[in-house]
Amino acid sequence: MMLSQIMDRHLLAVSPNTSIGNAVKLMKSSNVDMLLVLQDGMLMGIVNEVALADVHLTDVSTAPVSGIMQEPWCLEEKSSVDDAVKYVIEHNLGRLPVVLSKKSMRCTGTVSSTELIRARKQEEKK
């Protein structure tokens, strides 16, 4: 099974110019611990709780997320569930951005570690 078959195609994202304050509000209102940072559909980075932990409260309101975003760990949508499980474990990830190709970095979805476990269990039953 490939990631394209199980990924969530709803992209919860901000632009690199979005303020850290607005990103935090979106994360809280959406009950997520990671946002994609996209520019013209291309994955530029991610903002997560780890990145926010180092932010001083005085910087939050106006500073752009581009200053704190992290390099994105990602896999291509043609990657297998087994490869994704190994990748998530190796890098200790809860959610993984999925791209069309690493060359284009066009973000097409995300997949959570829970979704990967469910998909793997389905494959084992077959």
C-alpha cells in the first residue's frame, strides 16, 4: 500500500510570512501540534511544538514563522506504508508531510503515525 492511498489530503498550512501568533492560534483552534509551511503549494518547512518551545513570548505576535520553521521530514506519495513506518520511528514523528516528489516538494497531504499503524494492520490481515 502506498501513502497516496491513506494520506489526509486536507492541508492545514500557513505561509512563511504568517505571524507566529497567528500560527499558534490556528494550531490551538484546530487542535494540532504541527502546521505545514507552504508557498505556492510547495513545502517549505513545518512549525511544531518543538519549534515554538524556543520562541520568546515578546516575539510571538508579529515575527514570521519563516524564522522558526524547521526543515520538513517528508516522503513521496509513492512511498510504501512500511517505509513510512520505519521513517516515522527513525525520526520520532507523529505526522509526516507527503509530497508528490522530493524534486518538486509539492505537498499533497499528510499521514499520521496512527494512520500508518491502521494501514499496516489492514495489510497484515490480507
